[in-house]
Amino acid sequence: MLSAARYSSTTVVVGSGLAGLTTTLQLLKKGVRVVLVEKTDTLGGNSIKASSGINGVPTRHQHNGDTVGAFYEDTLRAGKGLCNHDLVWELASRSQWAHNWLASQNIDLSRVALLGGHSYARTHRGAGRMPPGVAIVLALCKQLQSYPSSQLQVMKQSRVALLVVHDGAVTGVAVERSHERVELVDVHSVVLATGGYGADAQLLGEHRPDLVDFPLTNGCQTTGDGHKLAVRDAGAKLVQMDQVQVHPTGFVDVADTNNSWKFLCGEVVRGVGAILVSPETGLRFVNELDTRDAVTEALLAHCRSRTAVILASASDYLQAQAHMDFYMLKGLVHRGTVADLVRLLTQQGLACADEATFTATIENYAKCVATATDPLGRTQFGSSDFSGEYYYGLVTPVVHFSMGGVAIDTQGRVLRENGSAVPNLYAAGEVSGGVHGGNRLGGSSLLECVVFGKIVSESIVRLAKAS
């Protein structure tokens, strides 16, 4: 069945993760009618899984002298010279606005943590038990419910199959839902907020064949839909598609070790003090708060099974209790003694050091914390009290985030190979490339969604006023 409708003053937002939700709400606030298209049966995308938090500088919850400039430099340094400097400046300089806007939606972001690669603690999460991704997505979805159908139409279980292009400009989309194909024509603009491509075997195999056998944290919907549409239908340019982030700590579920999908062990766990230990040697092997790529590289070099132990003290557990309790509920984190840890490793068929070696490693690290000196270079520590039982789990590197993607400018407009903008086509969030370069800092994924969702909405409203 084919039907058609005219939406001359409407923006179609494709994807309902945080980038899509932010764009939608910002447009609705300005009186722009929105059709939000989501190919699954629930809103939230991968954003709802985010566990460590969202960066913001400076905020009222920071008391550490952090600056926009420091955040900007940290992002460039982590990106290994591959970041688009102008996009990074937008990310850093608008982060305070992003924090304040979310706070205005009654979202608690009062806890601040230091994550790997950051020079200051700037990653915010709530004080309650709800993970930040869930808290943010649910709050924004609640805001959507206040808009009438005359302003907002939400199409779930619907897939954009085609961008309609006329004389080089995007003028509509074709949406497939159930047994129906709906064409939304004469739209004002289209926003791609479709996320990354970590779950797409074809794109991952084409750009990073070395990662096809790695497990992943991405949902099954993360298949590069926006990338494919933008290139095929609008002649868009893709940038840095080989830049795929492998996160060092995806949990190994000891009850389901072969499952290719892994729960992420949030970086906040290492941020509050947890350490990484090689099962084979019983030794630490890396500064746990180095950048994600560096920690992953070290883990692969020192853990022959691609599996490491993440271990936290009882004191550090209390600093991330909401996360740890959830992981324990899922059977991913265990509480016990060093003997219990060795027993678990043996049961999993992993070569492992003896109890005395693990105990010595813990004792040596406690001395590092007490003296604030670490031969591996860690400078931020948790508690030096490692008495009592420990909290531990098994982790492995996982495909986590696509740094590369559709080329955009500082207005969020999608660019062609020649650098010109595709009229009426925008992108925000993980679908776009250039912000993070060769490595994304923790807490910047959610921030990118909010900042560039805001930027895209501003561009669309500005264009509407001009026309």
C-alpha cells in the first residue's frame, strides 16, 4: 500500500536516541511541527544504555577550576589529531548550556566523576539509582507527551527507506511500516539521528574487518541506516569511517560467555577507584584512567584470553553503588574474597595466578593510593582501604562507538564530497563524524547528542525564518 502526505512546514527526525529527542523538543519549543520516526518499538536508541554520565563545563556541581578550554584540549588530545577543531569547540563551549537544559527538565546531574583522558572531573550523573541514560531519556520522552498530535507525530516500528531528493535538495522521505509504504513529501527538512554502525556486519567489515569478531554493546538497531541513506540518496561525504571505538570493559556474563552482546561496565567504576588485573599474571597492567584506546591496547597485550578482572574495594563500591548493585543483580559483578575470585577464574577455564599474587597486587595498589604514586601513571585514586571483601567481574574489549560518520559543518548540515551542504538535510549524534577523531572521551556521547541536536534545531528555525 502506498500513501502520500504533504508536510510543508514539518521536520522529519529519523531516530529517537538523545540526539533525536533533543532536536525534536527544541523544534517543538519553537513551533516547528515534527514527525519523529523510530524503527524499533521503543524510544531511546543506544542513549538509554549510557551509564557513566554526560560531560559539562563549568557547572555548579564542579568545584575544581575546570574550563571550556581544558575540556577542548582534552578532547583534541584524545582524538589523536583527527578531530574537527570547530566541531570540538561547539561541543565544549555549549556543554554548560546542555547541562543547564537537562537540569531544567528536572534531571538530576549532581554527581561528578573523573573518567579516563579527562584532566578534571566533569562527567555528571544523578545521585539516585537510575543510570543517567535512562533518567535523561525517560524525562525527555515525558516532555514529548505534552505536545498534541497537530504538532508531533511519532511513528514507531517505522523505517526510512528513502530520502526524496529534488534538484539536489532533500524534499521528503519514504517510510516503511508494517505492510505500508508512506511518503512524506514537501517536508521542510530532515534530520538524521540514526546512531552508529557497530551492529552492521557489512559496514564494520568494510571499514574495520579486524573488529568483526569482537563482541559489542550496541543495540541491534545500530546498523548505519543514516550513513547509507545520506550517501546513496543525497551524495553525502563520509569521514573517518575506520575510527571505531573499542571500549575496554564489556562485562563477560559467566552464565552466557558466548553471547556476542555485552553489558558495558561503565567507566565510572574505574573512575571511583576500581583496578584492572590480568588473570594470567595477577598483576595490574595499565593506568585504568588512561584513554579508552590505550586501556584496550594494554588489555589485549597483557591478557591472552582478551579477558581481564575488574576489582573494586568495598569503599569504592559505595561511590558507585547504583551501578554496582545493578551489575550484581545481573550476575556480572560478584562479592567475595581473593579465593572466590581465583575459584571463579578456574571455573571459567581461564589460566590464572595464585591467591598470593592477587593479594600482593591489591596490597601494593593500596600503598599506591596511600602515597598517591603509581608506577603505571595513575594520578586519581579511590579509597586506600582494601580490607574486607571485594567486588569483581570479568571484562573484555567490545565494539562500542563509531567516531566516523556523515560529514557535517558547525550548523549540523550534511556535507557533500565537494564540501557543499545538502539543502534541508542535517545530522546529529553518532551518525555524524569528525567530533571525536580517533578516540571518544567518556561522557561526550550524550553531550554530543544534546549539543548538536540544539545546533541542528537552531539551523532549521533560522532557515524557516529566512524563507
